[in-house]
Amino acid sequence: MSKLDRYLSREFAQNTFAVLVVLLIVLVGGAFADVLGDVARGKVPAGMLLAQLGLVFLKWLPLILPLAVMLGLMLAMGRLYRDAEMPVLVSIGVGPRRMLRPLAWMAVPVIAMVALCSLWLGPWADRTSARMIEEAGRNLLIAGMEPGRFTELPGGGGVIYVGAMSPDNRELQRVFIYRQKQDRFDVTTSATGRLSVQAATQDQRDRYLRLEQGFEVEGPLTGAGRDFRLVRYAGNEVLLPADTGPRRRVDEVALQPTTALLGIPGREAIAQLHSRLAPPLLTLGFALLAIPLSRSGPRQARYGNLAVGFLIYLFGVFLMMLCTQWLQDGKLPTAVGLWWLVVPVLVVGIWMYARDGAVRRPRPARAPLAGQA
């Protein structure tokens, strides 16, 4: 590799890495807020916060890396034009087409990473996340329940307090449950308890809390009247409110490995397969588009072209997501898939890259007409 190729590859890689760091910081905030909300609603145990956050990163990398490549290349090329380095390179015979080699040194590993995340790591992370939440639901039933803390029951029907838990999170001690039933309240206490689950239907499971040696007090919410009831029991099974939030099954088509999608018939499998093949191809198209879009004059606005590149990325990615849903709903034929989006992006990127920096031939002067001096 020549010194010029090393210099350009380093510029491309440094700017791409800087943009990627900024995008990941933004992604951390959004992903952390979503996972923390699931923890607060009791859908994800608090101990799984970091694991779920890492899995979300792997899932969203195929959409973040193309933007980092496009903006990083545009920043690097924009600096070359702004600092008059590009005119000097052109004067010695190094045009935009000569940058294909350093561009490949930087873009090919990133495209390979996008393909790896889109085809394998992303589905694996999504599948692992669903399996972890499913296992947590089986073991904890109320995933956000922790010893020594009041936890709201799903649906806002009351609160539960547990003084201590066994290592397997099934045996409970010093249990306190407060529930509201229309215009009456119910307070149940117990020295010990045990969590269990029973399958009600194929997609729904009833969750029970088996309490032993405790008391139950029931009375009116308003406090008027003397309609109270006190019961002392040796054993009591309390039906906990069902978690009405959506829960993904590990056998969903969207969670299957890419190789398994090839043998699954139906529109959903084809849509998922195309949605995983599109990101690496779009990354290649965005990388080729970044070089001609970065061309600017000495006095041109510094970040004007970046806005254009960002809008192109948003249009391409949002259209990919929308068309994936159209494929699942049958609004697009499966034979077309997402090729009608990916192929034009690649063709336009190759065409613009090939024409970048080309000098137009001057038109020949028109011969003077007879009788004109």
C-alpha cells in the first residue's frame, strides 16, 4: 500500500470511527431508556439490564454502521476539499476514481461487519433476548420483583413486597400483598410463599403465589361501614394479575436463523430474509454515493452536503422497513422483494462515482454562416 493510500484510508477510518462513537452514544441513551422502562414495568429483571442493552446494540448495528460509513466518508472528503488537498491531488493525477482502493480498504471490513450482524449476530441477539425474558418470566413471574422493595403488580392492581428470596427466586419470605377489587381492598400477609405457573391456554399462563401461614384482611376502600373480614389460613393460592404486555415467542419467524428462513414457506420468511440481505448492500451503495456527494467548493457551506447524505440514508432505511412490512402484508410481490430498492441504490452509486470529477468536453465552435464576417 502506498503512502497516499495509507493516508486516505486513515482519514476515512478515523472519521467513520468518530461518527460511529457519536451514534453509539445516542443509541445508548435510547436503548437504555427502553430497557429501563421494561425493567420498571416488570417485563425484564433488573439483573438483565446490561445483558439486554448489549443485545440491543447487536440488533441495531446493521442500521447504525451504514450511516457512520456515509457520514464519515463525507466528513473526510469534505475536509480534503475544504483544505485544498483534493485540488492538489487532482493536479498530480489522483482523482476521485483513484480513491477506490483506500475506500475499499475502509469500506469492505465495515460491509462485512454489517453482513455478519444482519445475517447472524442480529437474529441471534434478538432470539437470545426473547429466550432470556421467557426464562425470567418462568422463574420470577414478576420480573421486576426484588427483596426489600415494593413492586407494582401488572395492570396497576396493587403492590407486592417480599422480604427475602431464595437463590432460585422461587421461595419467598415475609410476603405482603395489597390489591384493589372494585370498591374493596385486600391485604394478604404470609411468612413464606412460593411462585408457580399453570398453562391456561397456548399463549397465556396463569401465575399463582402459594402462601403459607398468614392472614388476609378484606374491607371497603372508602372506610365507611364495618364490612371487614379477617381470615387466618394455613395455605392460600393468590392469582396474580396477568402481564398484558406483548411477549415474543422464541418460535417466531423473525427470530429464526437466516439459514432456517430458506426452508420456511410464506411471505413473512421471505420478508425477513430480504430485510437481512438489504443492509450490507445498502452500505456499499451509501459508501459509493458519499464520494461524489462530498464534492464542494472552497466557499461552500461546510455541513450542507452532510444534510443531503443524512436525508438519503433516512429515506433508504425507512423505505426498507416500510417495504418489509408491505412484503409481510402481501402489498408487494415476493418476487420483487427489496431488490427494487437495493439495486437502484447500487446502480446510482456506481454511476455517480464513475462520473465524479469527469471533465466535460467543450462543444465545438459553430462555423460562421456564409456572408457573415
